[in-house]
Amino acid sequence: MATSTLPAHFALFAVALIYGANYTIAKIVMGDGYLQPLAFILLRVISGVVLFSLFHRVFVREKIDRADLGRLALCGLLGIAANQMLFFSGLSLTTPINASLIMTTTPILVLLASATLLGEAVTGRKIAGIAVGASGAILLIAQGGALSFKGDEALGNLLVFLNASSYGTYLVLVKKLAQKYQAITVVKWVFLFGALFVIPFGWPQLAQTEWHTFSLPIWLSVAYVLIFTTFFAYLFNAYALKSLNASVVSIYIYLQPLLAAVIALAFGQEELSVVKLLSGALIFSGVYLVSFRAQGGRRKLEKASV
């Protein structure tokens, strides 16, 4: 009997919740200029290397095959360095609405990459699920305005799209490693290689950081990003990829703006509306269609093909 994939889905929901809260928390740090974007990225990567290496040494101590070093390095480049630096660089030139709308292409790119690189079946259910989920996410995000290309926004939009492409390819490439090794082993090496690519770009900004200006709320916000958005989010994603298709993992990105809105509602920063309720219904329907499949008259959580 196959092992239940429910824990993997719970892990992905936790990732979406972490990122949903991160929109508000990270903005406190960067919005007030405490940490410049590339400095924050380097701080995240260094913290990831330290935390993952420590936990790996204490709990796992799993060795990797030399033949996998190349794939790990590529995952570090695409999933850590290019993913984060392209996003922040693009966001500095375009608007948050543009960036959020463009990021909804990630599951589509993952589906295409999975079919090309892994030979995963592109089923009608997956296409329908991505379409329904994307419509809900776009409906929710587009309340703030439509996609625009004024001035430097066109270049910013391109960089964000390249970020979505790099992250989507990373999810596909890292899947083979996630199935072969424990999650903590994979993310340790991915962050180690990612750090090598980020250091030359992030170090100049990190060296300029005025640490003495940080108040307790700022330090707590930084700690959240380093521990939850970095450590747990990447670890949970790698864990989920051990038993789920990359396309299933990527569809959960549509929950992020919804959970961000729910958190904002909880803090009284937004008001409940029909659009938010409809968006939520569409997003959860899309996640359901991609994550579950019909077999033997029953609905079962979709498992990855090995």
C-alpha cells in the first residue's frame, strides 16, 4: 500500500502560509531601508548554509554521490541565486502587482518543464486545475491594478518572468535529488552552491548595513525571514518533492496571495469582499484538481512518478 501523501500536502500548505506572512514581515525590513535587497538575500543564503549544515551534521550525516554535484550546483544557481536575485532586481524596476501577476505563470512553466525533462503526463485535470487556480490568484491580485509596461517596468517584468522560469526549472531538477536523498541533505548542498553565486553580488551591500539601527521588531522580522521563509520553506518544499510531482508543488504558489490577504484581514489591514471569497474558492478548486486524481471510483492524493 502506498504511503499517504497527506504530510507532503500539509508541508506545502505551511510553505504557502509562511510566504503569505512574509509579504508583510519582509516589507518592514526592506521598506524602511534597514537591509538592501541583495544584502538580505546574502544574509538568507548564509543563514541557510549554517542552519542546514548544522542540522545535517547532527541528525543526518548523509553522503552524496560525486555524480550529483553538477545537478546540485545547477539547483543552487537556479533555485537560490537566480531565483532570489532576479526577483528582487525585477521588483525594484516594476510594481508588486506586476510581479505577483507574472509569478502566476510558475505552475504553467513547471508543467511544461516536467513534461520536457521528466516525461510527466500533461493531463486535462492538471491543465484545468492550473487554469482555475491561476484565475483565482489573478482575480485577487488584479484588484490593485492591471499588468503594465511603463518605463523600466518592461525590464522589471522580464526579470520577474526569468525568476519564475528559474524557480520552475529548479523544482523539476531538484525532484530527482529529493527522491534519492533526505530533504535536509538536498537543501544543505543547494544552499552551499547558491551561496557561491550570491556572495559576489550581495557582499558589498551587506558590508554597508548599519546593524546598530536595528530595533527589536526589526530583528524579529529578520529572524522570521531567516528561520521560516528560508529554512523551513525550502526544507518543506524538498520534503514534499519526495512524494509529489513538481506540478503539484508549484500549484500551491496560488495560495500565497490568498493567505497574505487572510493575514491582512486578521490584522484589520483589509476588508472581506465577494472578490476575495470567489478568488479563494477558485484557488482551492485549482489546488484540488491538480493535487487529486480519480482512481477506482475514489479521489486520491496524486503521487509522483518515479
